Amino acid sequence: MHIPIKVDYGVRALVDLARNTGDRPVRATEIAARAAIPEPYLAQVLNALSKKGLIRSQRGPRGGHMLAMRPADIRLSAVMACLGTTEGLVGCLDGSTSCIHTPGCAQREVWQAVEKAVFDILDSTTVANLVARTEAIQDERFRQNLAVPTAAT
């Protein structure tokens, strides 16, 4: 399965907003720098997320972006629906009768199960889950860097 780069960027931006939004909106330039997302592309992603109500965007000198809901309420399935493609793993999964093998195809059942498993994972994972995991990974790396072995004397 292919996850579009737009979805990857959208998830990165949402995680960044969840980690860095305080009492003020966050500027796109800040998100782009921290999340390594090209600014012009980020603008498109943020616009789409705003239109779907996942973030609030504000123009002007004090403008920027904020989450429109709690990170625990933003599921990756919603991000995929907002920024991803409706294209399935294989063409026959969309209910189309264009494939002559569809009526008796055992592969179709496998691909349907794979799509359902992926959707279930995306639907059960939230931005809050990713924030917590990101922070745990960074804490572990920090601890590993502090645990520098000392030379035996």
C-alpha cells in the first residue's frame, strides 16, 4: 500500500502542532522547519486540513495554525480521508465489475482483508498516540546519549 506524501506531511504537521501549540497559533514556516516539509507544499496541506476542520488557520501578523480539536480526537484515518486517495490496493476492490475474475477471485478477499487491517490501524491511531511515541523515542535517545561509557582506569 502506498501512503501519499501529502498524508505523511499532514501527519507530521499535525504532530508538530500538537507538540508546539501553546497560547498562540504556529506559523507555517516554523512547522516546515521542524517537520522538514517544503513550505509551498505545506501550505496546500494546511489548507486542506483547515477545510476539513482538523485545524484552524488564521491570517495576519498574529496568524498561524492550531489544532481544531484535541490530538486524541484526530485519527489517522481522518487524515487519510482528507489528504489521501480513494484508490484501493487493487482496482477491483471499489465494487467495480470491470474485472472478469471478480465473481470467483480468492485474491480479492485477501486484498480486502489487507485494506481493512490498514484502515483499522489508521482508525485506532491518533495524533496523541504519535506525540506520545515521538516523545518516548526522543527521551530514549537523550538517555542513551547521556549514558556514555567511562574508560576503565
